[in-house]
Amino acid sequence: MLVISPKKQSFYINFISKLAFSSSSSSASSSYSLQIIQDSEHKSLSNPLYNFLPETQNPNKIVDLICSSLKKGDSHLTLLQDDLKPLLPHLGAHEISRVLLRCQSDSVSALTFFNWVKNDLEIKPTNSNYCLIVHILAWNNKFSFAMKMLCELVELVKDCPHSVDVFQDLISCTEDCNWDPVVFDMLIKAYVKVGLIRESFKTFRKTVDVGFQPSIVSCNFLLNGLLKLNCIDQCWQVYEEMGRIGIRPNTHTFNILTHVFCKNGDVDKVNGFLEKIEEEGFDPDLVTYNTLISSYCKKGTLNDAFYLYRIMYRRNVLPDLVTYTTLMNGLCKEGKVREAHQLFHRMVHRGLSPDIVSYNTLIFAYCKEGKVQESKSLLYEMMGNGVYPDTFTCQIIVQGYGKEGRLLSALNLVVELQRFGVSISRDIYDYLIVALCQDNRPFAATSLLERIGQDGYVPSLEIYNELMESLCKCDSVADALLLKDEMVDRNIKPSLFTYRALICCLCRIGRSGEAVSLMDEMLESGMLPDSQICRVLIHGYCMEKDVNKAEALLGFFAKKFQIYDTESYNAVFNMFAEDGDLSKLMELQKRFLRLGLAPNNLTCKYMIHSLWKGMERKFQVE
């Protein structure tokens, strides 16, 4: 419970007095004119003729009517909603506050009314309305509801273009209603819950400045939030302020501060801090030791970690599963897997049941060392103990087999795990298909795809492309084309990579005409060819000795797509050079120059070769 510190009590009384004086001055200045209820969105209610209207049509009676209905129960509010339709436009922020103030001793009615206004009438309460309901709920010890409303208010104001001081609004409302200082304590926690840690820190400062003493629970809440944001300096500021105003820390406080030391890398200063904890009358608990051991393991100082592990037994703090798993992980990172396994057995011998994290730590370490068989033995052991493997367990063992080139063993393991009811993730299937493709076993990959497709697995474009490339490398173009059709049937659009793999394969096996048709299909789908597609098509026609089509295609790529591929140019040029007809070669050169294709050193070599062949032929004739 938040309390007022005695030395700041007089300051707070003066602070409230100033607020009251400001309010009374404002009232006095307005007493010279007719008192009216102002609201920016509603008309004034000052017309005396309203009193001649029936009660349900008199705006001056809206508060009385609502309060009367609240006394009769929830259902009367719903019925009243229809009766009050003409008056609802007059229900403004001021009227809402008046109803709430009349319900100060009845928090249930106050909350019922507030939710009715907000949810049923869809009227947005003001910050002042929210602060009143929070004070009323807290005064009546409805702390969970008060916290919910505070969090709701903080969420509403956090995106406001102008700065909103919820703390000041809560202070202002204390003039009109019963209140409990605990609301300011709750505000510190509310800001942390919503994720506004810096606002929580500011509220902590303001709370202390006006003479309130936050509870240790709120301080711990704030410290934990600051720690997560890595606001180390502010953590120590809060801790120092706690000591200054007499807030006694508890074990949870010291555990958070131990985390602060470790996160800041000041593990060496921890011993002094632990001594201070003991001077305060607190003994480090399991959380403290686990935090320190984890920090030492991350730092790589395993000797210090195991020293604390031994100290725990001397101080009757028994290590738990987290302690052992942390130490095992530290050993595994240093390559001491056998020692980690021995520690695992010691843990079991002392009555602790290993969980999935403990097993995964060892399984991962063994796979990393290439000892997949030991990992598999641990897998069987964990299932025998009722601990079922997760995706990480299965993935690291499957990948371990893959690294050793034992894909068949990996596939058999997957089948075996499925038989035991273990769910296999799509990442594992993706890995196996890609691994089989990279091992030039596309038909095994296709067979796997057909089998897992029955269980609802649909490969991504990337997986299809891996399989497509593998089939094309094996010149299995018929299967590759069927795979493309399957992609289209599943509404997976083939990519440039897909078409390139197929076009390369068709040209390589002497089916350049089909490759050109496939390129036309690709163009119709909105994709443009690249220089590699240009190159393989022209080389394909050159292999088939169809020079005219090769030249026409080269011109097509240059004019249509501005692809000026020198390698393709030289391939066509070399075909003409083989004839040894210099005049034809010179004409070809002129045509290429007009297209923007320029010769290089290799072109000149082909030109010289053509001249030499022409001269040889001439000498043979003579």
C-alpha cells in the first residue's frame, strides 16, 4: 500500500491547498453571472423554461433520472436509454462526473454507469471522468477494476498529439471525491503494463516529490521494466531513491538488481553486492544464483559458475533444472560435451526430471560435433521418459544426418518419428527436399513431395525452383514441365528462375524451338528475359546449325529488350566464320554494328580464323 512519508506530509497539504485555492478563485469570479454548465460538445443548460418540461424531457433532470435508475439495478439503465433519447445529447463530461460523484460509496453502480456510457451510448469519457472512476474504485478497494481503468486511460492518452499528464489529472480530481493514495502507486504499474516505462519512471519521481511513498511492488515493477529497456542508470536512481525515502527492498528487488549487474557486464562487482544483500538481512535465493550462474556462463568463466553451484549446496539452496541446464549449456559451448552429459546424469540422479531444453542442449552439442548417433540415442531416451521432441530437436538431428551425407537415414528418422505421433514441421520437409535436390536425387525429392503432399504440405516457389533446377540438370525435361504445370494448378506463378532452368535444359538437349515457345509464354505472363536466357537460346540454335534463327534471335533481343550479349554475338559470328566467306562475314559485322553490338578480341580472332580458312580453300583450288 502506498503511504505518505511523514517528512513530506506538510508539503503535500500545501500542494493540495494551492489547488483548492485556485479552484475557489475560479468559482468566485463566475458567481457574478448566471451559473451554467459548459461543455464544448453540448448546448448550455441554463434555460429556466426547461423546468416546465416533463421530467424525462428536462435536461436539468438527466443526472437525477440516471441516479434513480442505478438504484433500481442494471436493467433499468437499458430501459431508461429509450426514455432518455431526447436528453442524451445533453449528457456531457460534466454530467457524467456528477453521476459518478453521487455513486462514490457504491462502486458497482459507478462502474455500471461508466461502462454503459462508454459501451452502450458510445460516448467517449474524458480524462477527468476516467480519473474519477479510478478514485472511486480504489477507495472502495476494487483495485483490479481500478487498474484496468488506469491502463485503459494510459492507452488512450499515449497517442495524443499533445502531452497529457495523467498524474496531474488524478491529483486535480482529489478535490471533489474520496481518494486513496494507492492510485498513484497503481499508475506507476499501469505505465509499465502498457509499455511506457519512461512515463512510469517520471510518475515515480512525481509521486515521491509530492510526498507519497510508492510500494515495494511498484518499485520492483518499475525496476524490471527499466531493466528490459536496458536503462541501467535509471535502475540505480530508483534504488537510491528507495533507500532515501525508506522503502525497504525485498528479495525480488535484489534479484532484479543482480540482473542489472549482469546485464551491464559488472559480474565482478556482484560479490560486493551480495555482501550488501546479506547485511540487509536477505540471503540470495535460487533466482539470484541462477542469474549469476547464467551470467558467468555467458561470460565464459565456468570456474566461477561452478563455484557458485557448490556454494548453493553449502547454503541449502538446491539447484533446479534451470541451474543444471545453464551449466550444461556453458560446458557445451566450450566443447566439453562429455562433461555436460555427466552433469546431466548427476542431475537425474539427484531426482530432477530433464525437460525438452535439457535434452536439446545435449542433442545440439552432439550434432555440432558430428556425433549424430549419440543425439539419436538421446532422442529415444527422452521419448522413453515421456518428453516428446519439438521442431528444434527433429531439425537438428535431420540436419546432422544431412551434413554427414546420410539423407536416407534422415528420411527414415522422419518416418519413424511420424509413427510415434511426432509432428514434423514444413521447415524439415523443405530442408530434406532441397538436400535431395542438391545431392542430384530429384526423383527421391519428387517421391517425398508426393507423399507429404497427401498430408497437406504445399511447397513454396523456392522449393519448386530447387526441384525444377535439379530435374533440369538431369535433363528430365518432361518431369520438369509436368512440375511447372503442377505449380500453375496450385496458383503458384513460375518465376524467371523457373523459366530459365527449363529453357536452358531444352536448348541443351536440342529442343530450341520449344525453348522459344516457353520464352513467349514467359513474355505473355509479364516477365522479361535476361542475358542468360538470350545466351542459351542463341547457343542452342548454333548447336543445331540454324545460323539464321540464331542471328534473328540476337537481333530480337537487342531491339526489343536492349540485351547486347557479346558472348551470344561471338557465337553467331563464329558460325559464319567457319564458312570462310569473308564477304558474308563483313556483311554480318555491319548488321551487328547497326544493332549496337560491338566486336571484342574474340571477334577479331574469329575474323582472322575465317581469313585463314578462306586462304586455305583458295590454295587448295589452285
